[in-house]
Amino acid sequence: MIETTVEQLKMIVSEMHNSIMLDIEDVKKARHESLVQRNNVKLDLMDKLTELKQVLNEELSSEYQKGVDITVYKSSIDELEAQLGELYRANGKLASIVLPVKEMYKEIIDELTTQNGGALVEVMA
């Protein structure tokens, strides 16, 4: 059971990593529709990841309480942790691309708002 849960987690992490790499390419090429469409899939994957992480913790705890040597799962869990590390780095790369663009848009909007007396768009009646 633990092996199955770890493999499911690895598959989800791999899917998320692939999605982030696609996001990076789409951001570079300004393909916003693809980003938005993939966002819901990534949210579902994150929910599954959180759920399976809890299941894995419960399974490991249960086996430990039964007296099973859980170190037999160490290598597969280490692989999962390595994949999570790669996912974290990929997400950081995506953030380093997206956050400066977000800040630039914020500055433009703030400037326009200031120029128009607190409104983003000046309406002439």
C-alpha cells in the first residue's frame, strides 16, 4: 500500500513539474489562454498531492505501530523528496519570471490611478 501511494505521489509531482515547465514556456511566449486552462488542472493536482501526503503519513504511522521496519521505504521516499525538490526549483523559476511582470503591471496601474485622481480610468461626462 505504501509503495502504491508513493508511486501515485511521484506521478502527481511529475505532472505538476511538466505543467510548470509548460507554464514557463507559455509565459515567455505570452500564451495566456494555455496558462489559464492549465491552472485548474494544477489546483486539482495540488489537492491530490495534499491528500495523498496525508494518506502516506497515516500508512507509515500504521506500519510503524505494527512494528514493521519502515526503512525499507526509505529509497522510494528519498526519490519522492528529490522530485519535490525539483518541483520547488521549477516553481521558483516560474515565479522569477512572473513576479517582475506582475510588479511592472502594478506600477503602471498605480501611475495611471494617481494621474486620474484615484480612478484607473478617467470618465468624461
